[in-house]
Amino acid sequence: MENMAKELSAADVATLRYQFPYMEERRRVPDAPAVLTATVVAAVGAAAKAAPDLPLLAGGKSMGGRMTSQAAAQRPLAGVRGLVFFGFPLHPPKRPSPKRADHLAKVTVPMLFLQGTRDDLADLDLLRPVCAKLGPLATLFVVEGADHSFHVLKRSGTSDTALLQQLVQTVASWAEKIRV
């Protein structure tokens, strides 16, 4: 995500990176969902305070994105115009189920799902119907050959660096479309 933040900045998309308490404390076990969503709300507040004149998106990589969506499903995140998910973890590895997406129906802002075709945590045959059910609030951008960390195989004919640029441009153009 550090490289993503640098590249988004180069594309005129500011970012605020933060850690959940368990990560900051170098614990292996994640915090309780209430702590995780409260952390998201605090980070959104810090971003709004730091850059009050910029359009605000929220999201994250994997669990960070899922906790952001859960926070947004509980109550709208003040000032947030859209959510961006870098590898939404729809299900645990080898246990496909769309259950982790049930809360998304309560999210009221546009959502961008960036998903690789080799992502073990999001079977696209399950994620596509989830996005379709969300209607115009959901945009699914499928990255051919990418895994959950957006790494591609050498034989794919592309590189992680090229893929990073593709993701950055996708986020930047999507963000421009949802500006109010």
C-alpha cells in the first residue's frame, strides 16, 4: 500500500494511511470488529480535518476495505463520497461464500471493487452477482492474472509495476466520475 499511496499522490489523489491498533502493537490477532470500525471512523475524521477542501474517499486493502464498508454500513461516514476496495475479502481461502458482503446493501455511497482473477479471497463467480445486486453503487474492475496482493505471474506479459499504474488510473478516473 505504500507504493500505491505514492502512485496515487503522483496522480493527484491524496491518501491518509493508518494502522489498526493490533497492527500497531504487532499482535497477530485482529482487534474486535467494533475496534476496527471505530478506527476507520477516526481515520476518516482525521482525513477530513487534515484536508477539508478535498473530496474524500475511504477504503483499504483486504480487511481494511471490509472494515471500512462495515463502518459505512453502520452509519454514513461523514463527508465520504465513495469507497475503494483493493482486494475485497469476500470469503476465507477455499471457503467460498458471499456472506461477508451482506452488509454492503446498507452502504449508501458508490463503491469501487478492484479484484484480481487469481484472488483466493474473492471468487469472482460470487463477487459479480454481489456487485450486480448493488446496482449503480458498485463498480467492479477485474484485474486479469492478479492475486489478492495484485501480483501477476511473469508469464502474464505485464508487471506488478504496470498493474499498479492501471489500478491508480482506475481509481483516479472513478473518483473523478463520482465527484459532486
